[in-house]
Amino acid sequence: MALRFGPDVSTTETDYGTVLLDQRSGNYWELNPTGTLVVKTLLDGGEEAAAVDALVTEFDIDRPRAEQDVTALVRELRESGLAS
């Protein structure tokens, strides 16, 4: 399922990944390059499987680990209220 951030969430890319700011609470999260790739893929309309494929290709990690990482990140973003 594609990912969508709420209207109160700002994103900024840095040299080290992406920073997410929840303007409602003032909390921020820093995504490393793998998290950034996952988020970009999903925000561009890709499914979680496409994000897994991107991680496997770009970072040369095994598929089961990539699947775990994508699932965990998406779950955390949704549970924190940053994304739907």
C-alpha cells in the first residue's frame, strides 16, 4: 500500500537521510538512507514489495531482512500518526 504523510508532517532530505517533523507535537525522526529509499518508493505510489526490491538492489541486503525492515518502518510511521 502506498504511503501518505499527514498534512502536519514536513520532510527534509539531508546528507545522511531524511528528517521528518511532526509539526503538531514538535517531534522529529531521522531516517537513514535505507529508510529514505523506502519512504521515497512508497510516497511515489509504490507498494511495499517495490520498496523491498529497491532495498535489495541498492543496498545488497537479503530479501527477508529487507521485508522485515520495510514492514517495521511502515508500521512505526503509521502507529506514530505520521503516515496513513
